[in-house]
Amino acid sequence: MPDKPFNFIEEIVENDLETNKYEGRVHTRFPPEPNGYLHIGHAKSICLNFGIAEKYEGKCNLRFDDTNPQKEGEEFVESIKEDIKWLGFDWKDRLYFASDYFEQMYEYAIQLIKKGKAYVDDLSPEEIREYRGTLTELGKKSPYRDRTVEENLVLFERMRKGEFEEGLKTLRAKIDMVHPNLNMRDPVMYRIIKKPHYRQGEKWYIYPTYDWAHCLEDSIELITHSLCTLEFADHRILYEWFLDQLGIYKPQQIEFGRLNLKYTVLSKRKLTILVQKWIVNGWDDPRMPTIAGLRRRGYTPEAIRDFVERTGVSKTDSVVEYSLLEHCIREDLNKRANRVMAVLDPVKLIIDNYPDDKVEWLNAENNPEDPNAGTRKIPFCKELFIEREDFMENPPKKFFRLAPDREVRLKHAYYVTCTDVVKDENGNITEIRCVYDPESKGGWTKDGRKVKGTLHWVSARHCLTAEVRLYDHLFTKENPGEDEDFLENINPNSLVVLNVCKVEPSLKGAKVGDKFQFLRKGYFCVDKDTTENHLVFNRIVTLKDTWAKLAKKMEQNGKG
Ligand code: ATP
Ligand code: MG
């Protein structure tokens, strides 16, 4: 196989190694803010940052960008660590917290004040916005812009001590109020926030902004390639300005396109709303695009990494088909998940000519895709359950499953022919009666006659009852985030709970996280709500691969 071509970031790194720009070092970082759980978009950044480091035998730091006390917390720190490990990446001993650099950042700010490059401003946040101007309108200088260095030093120290209330003062860089790039019009470096920090407690009353903090964090850690998403492209000039003014080590910021996924939102702010309003059951709700949600649903790290790989690295944001993500988990589980039989909407099937008390333990292969998966025994007897939708009293032409006088194959078992149906007083079918061909064991007839339908089933006398949760997209629209009130696009049918599913007895003792293919029904994962007496399954994905079809169509369109 030919080597994959380099993506544009790899090209930059290759070039830097050739020119010895950083003495041969490659050092990246993944810098999450601990104000929510990681989502599939973060997985892209993780794979990229850790992946580049791995590929070039460099290092990748995990750095919590915890510079804003308002929504950050320990729960998020722990979940983020767990998710990165689960995805298969290791920061070794390189775990850092931006909040550990607060003192140093403060010292750097004093250096800028002393150089006349920063000042304490009394304008309110609204006034600052107003004075800043717009793309077509020049900014105006603050009346406090020309305070002396001494005055600025005193005021800044008093800000630190908590002597002023929130909103009354900021520290701003003194750059250029008519700069064409708005980020250069005296950006705020510190604001007063009187909230305790989850790691620093009540030590600080001022907190650095992203623009001021992030370049310092990267510089302190001697990062070589600071990878971030496109929205920071316009901030790169400021990133470099701060480091140039201080005269300290300067990494290079490189922007790449964000990953977006259809039918969902990838923004911690919006995901937080879903959790706080109980629209979903927590950050790890299996409908959430969070790593924790995908894991609980039954996604594997391999499938997620494969998905991220297939979406590529580019200089534009992308919106990816949900069906591609589903395709990736199907491909992975097709090789790995054992096949079992489970009836989601059961109806009784009675075999009138099968001996009353007889039980046969039939051979069933675990996975036709895996020669080492072996076989198991499944019980067969007179009373079975089949899927209600696999029977029709008056079938249309193309219905090849069970119907009166029709013969079908029961998977791994026998041929049966329907002879009668029993109904309750409301006309609902309560039992389907049939006869079996004792000569057709294993699903093959002596005379070679064939049938079109093969049904899955379970023994009614041996099966276990299980709860099965079926999922659909969380939103009804491809781009639910584009609307002012994205909650209006919630899909009211995103979760369907089936309470009395019947599953084969081999599933007894299945562990949380175990994954199976339920024949004809999809891939399923044992949910964490499972107890000793109550099995709960999440459907990960159905068996119908809509991505393969879509890809084919796109290929044809490309040709035509
Ligand atoms: P959100 O918009 O969900 O709040 P964020 O960018 O504020 O995301 P951070 O915790 O700051 O979240 O993100 C950590 C890293 O992950 C950043 O470098 C960010 O650029 C990257 N990242 C976040 N979302 C995506 C995405 N959808 N695609 C690729 N990278 C992303
Ligand atoms: Mg952010």
C-alpha cells in the first residue's frame, strides 16, 4: 500500500524538522477547558495532537485550560482524563493546569505594564465593546488609556487584592485602537471575577482572558506546534504580539477545520443546556455526542478513531454525515461482536407436532466473520417467541416471512409451516401455531426445498426478559444549532424503550459494556443500568448501512 499523503499539518511539521526549527522537537498539547464533557469534535483534536506527537516521536501535554472559575470543576477534569485514556492516548507525566501559571502570568502582566504596553481601564464591559468599533468603524481610545505606569501598577495590584467589584476595572493591552483586526484594539487581559476557583480557592479575584493566557501556557510548556480550530486564526496576530513584547519563547499556532456532525450539536454550551434542562439523562446519555455518551451507547475507541481519521484534516470546517460514524462502528463490530438471538417485540409460536417436554440444544455459530469465535448451544422446544412483525395474516406479495400455510426457516433450527393463529377478544394475535419438519434440523431439508424467509427466535421456556432502548437522532434537523432556539429541533422520538424483549439464555451474566449483534436487529451494548435481575441493552446501530449507499451515490455523482 502506498503511504498516505501528509495532511497540511504534517507537512508543516516535516518542514520544521528539516529546517531544524525547534532543534528537532515536536511538542503538542491538548488544552480542554474543564467546563463540560468531551465530545466527538474534541476527539478530532485529541487524535490530531497525540497522533502528531506519536508519529514524530515527540510529546503531547494534557493541559487543562482552567482560567475561568465560573463553570469549571473537578468532575469535568476527571471525565476528560477518563475519556482521553479510553480513546487510547497517554499524556504520561505531562499533566498540566493553566491555573498553576497564574502567578507567572501576573508577573508577565506587570512586565507589560512597566513597558507601557498595558493599562488599567475603568470602562465597563459595555463601554469597552462600544469603544472598540467594528470592521467598518474605527475604535476610540479609552480616557484611561494614558495612565502612568506607576498608577497602573498600583491599580492592578489593588485589582488582584479584590478591592474593586466585578466589571469596574480591567487590564488591557495597549496596542492600536484603529487596527484593522479588532482583536488588536486593546484587548482585555484580565477581568475581575469574584468566584472561587476549583483549584485555587479564593486566592484570585482577577482572571486572565483566553488570548492573554493561552499563548503564555504554550510558551511556558515550550510547545512547538499549537494546533487550534479556525476561529482562532484572527487571534494569531495577538498570540504573537504578546510573546514578542515579552521576548519569550514563541510556538507557532496552526489552525485546522472544526468537525461538526449532522443531527447534533457540538458545543459544550449547548450540550450543558441539554443536561441542565434534563432533555437528556446526563452527559453520558447514549444519545449525546459526548465521548461518555458514545461509550455508553456501545461505540468503541477503534471506531471513533477510524471515524476521525476518515474525516481528514483540512483548513475548512466540515459537517460530516452521521451515517459515517455509524458505518465505522458497524465495520468494527462486524468483526468482533458475537451474534445472538433476541426478540424485541415477541409473539408466541407453538409447534404442535413437537414433543411436549423435549428440549434440544442446537449448535449456533457465534460469528461467521471470525473463525475463532466458536459456537454455542441454544435451546429449542415446543414454545418459542418470534418477532411480531415477522408474521402477517394477509401478507402482501413481497412479504417472505411467516403467514398462514407459509413455510419459513428458523435460524439454526428447523423449517416450520404456519397452521393457525389464536387471537384475544380484541383481535390481537396471541399465538401462532405451526408444525415443524423433523427432517430439517440445522435449517436444511432432505428434499432440497427452499424457503425465502429465515426468522430469529428464542425458546419461550429458556429465554430471559430484557429491556431494550432504541435510539434515533437527538434532533430532527441536519443543522439544529443554526436556529436561535435549538431546543425546538429536539426529536421527541429519540428514545423508545421496549420493556419485555426476550433474549437467548446465553446472555445471562453479560457484563456492562459487552456488545452483541442481535440477528437482523442491529448491534447492542449492555447498559450500566443493568442489575443482576434486570438486563438493559442499548441499540448502538441498526444493520442497515446507509453510509455505504450514500458513498456509492456520491462516487457516481462525482463521475457523472
Ligand atoms: P466547545 O465549542 O464545544 O465549547 P471549545 O473549543 O470551547 O469547544 P475546549 O475545551 O476549549 O472547547 O477545546 C479543547 C480543544 O478541542 C481546543 O483546541 C479546540 O479547538 C478543540 N475542539 C473543540 N471542538 C472541536 C471540534 N468540533 N472539532 C475539532 N476540534 C475541536
Ligand atoms: Mg474553548
